[in-house]
Amino acid sequence: MHGYDFMNGWGHMSPVMWLFMLIFLGLIAFGLIALVRWGFNRGNPPLSERPDSPLDILKKRYARGEIDGEEFERIKKDLE
């Protein structure tokens, strides 16, 4: 008579069952990671909606030619 072998119960699973079990565990891990990331990012606006830092504004002004290199360095030093 064949009964359940408690010591070797997992060894009798077919390869297809192992594959489904690994996929299922992977989905659970993915879901947990996504949930944690979502929880940490809830209070932060997306990067595209964040205002520019003063240094970013200074770099843009220099790139547009509104200020020269000397003025850029002077203002940059003041910001630091």
C-alpha cells in the first residue's frame, strides 16, 4: 500500500508541479516587492513634477546664454 511519505513528500512532485510552484512563489515575491516600493513612493511626486533646484535653474540660465561663466561660478559658489 502506498501512503504519504512525510520524509520524502516533496520529492514525488512532477517537474511541471515544481515549475508551477516556482512561478507562484515568484509572483508572490514580485507582488511583495511592488507593494513595498509603492508604499515608499506614495508621498513623493514623480520626477517630472518636482521643481528644479536652484543649481538646475542656474545651469539652464548658463546654457541659454543668460549669464557668462564668471557669473555662473560666482552664483554657484554662493549656492554651495
